[in-house]
Amino acid sequence: MTRVWTLALFFVRDLFRSLAAVVPLAAALAFGLMACEYGMDQARFISVAGLGSGAIGWLTALLLAGRADRATSFLLVARLRRRVELLAALFVGSLGLTAVWAILIAVPNLLAGRLTLEFPSALWIGPTWLALWSLAVALALALSGLVRRGGSHLVGYVLLTALLVANDRKALLAEHRLEGLVRIVNALLWPVSTLLAQAAAGRHDRLYFLALALTSGYAALLFALARQLLAGKDLLWQE
């Protein structure tokens, strides 16, 4: 576990030594300014800022994985007992930075009076966002160049984009008698949408915990996929 924390700190520091660190930082500040420009209550903050911070976390994980996907980093990987320690370090580092971005989004708006939070119910934001961030970070690692074994992950990005577009155009799909596709999209996105809806409504019942568990399960499956891809990757002679 010590190696994981040390590696996570190393890659976070390495990221901040490059201009790439400006990208998620600027995204967090810009999102915080625009999302709360006209004020925001707790319910809307949980859903809107949750998705926004998750997207920034996804970007952060891709940037960290890109820093790790270099020949100089492979010397570190060779000294690890298991390659999964590298992914765990990137996962932990990405979650930590995402928490920092979330603080940069929330605190200035709280101090400016543009964000209203109700305590202690606001404490439920923690587990809700943690599951959401875990899913975003695991997805980024599974789609990163670090675990790519030949070719590209273009298919993964296409499928992800198609899922998001289909979710946005469900009414249009229903009009064209594609209710089956709508049901598939709803089923795939049910854990995340239900988790945010229940948390925003302040309902932390069995349905909330089921959605929380399924969202965390999605993250675990994606992390396992990234682990499997990296375990079989030839770091010396890349395809």
C-alpha cells in the first residue's frame, strides 16, 4: 500500500510539473463560475456538479495515465511486484485531484453565497460523488493509452459517445419506434441516474444504496478490465 501512495504522489507531482495540469484546473474553475452563476441549491448541486466534477475527474485520470504511459515510467513498473499497483496509484491520485477540483468548485461559491448546502444532509454528497468519481476514473483508465494493446480505443469512445447521444435523444428514438434501444440505454444508465436522483431528493433508502452499489460495481468491472489489459501488455516491444 505504501508503494501505491508513493506512486500516486509521484504522478500527481509529475503532472503539476507540466502544463497539462492547467487543463483540469481551468476546467474546474470555469465550471464553478458558470454552474453557480445564478445560484444553486443543494439538489441541483448534487446532480449538476456531480456530473461536472466526474467529467473533470475523467479528464484528470486520462492526463495522469498519459504521464505514466512513457518509457521512463516503465522503469518504475518493472520494479513493482504487480502492475495493478500502477493502476491503483493512478486511481488514487485521480480521485484525490478530483476531490481538490470539487473543493475549488464548491468553496468559492459557498463563500460568495451562490451555493446553498443544508447540513447534515449535505454529507451524503461524499459517498454519492465518490462512487460517481470512481466510475469516471475507472472508465478513463480502461480507455487510456496506458492499457492499450495495439490499435486504439476508438471503438470504446464511439460506444460511449453513442450511449450518451442515445440517452439525450430518447424521445426521438421513441418516435422512430426504437423503444427497445431506449430500454437498453435506460438499463445501462439506471444506476448513475437513480443514484443522483435519489441523492438530490434527499432519499437515502434501499434504492439509493442499490444504485450506489451498482455504480461502484461498474467502476470495479472497468478497473478489472484495465488491469487485464495492462497485465498482458508488452511494455518493451509495443505493438
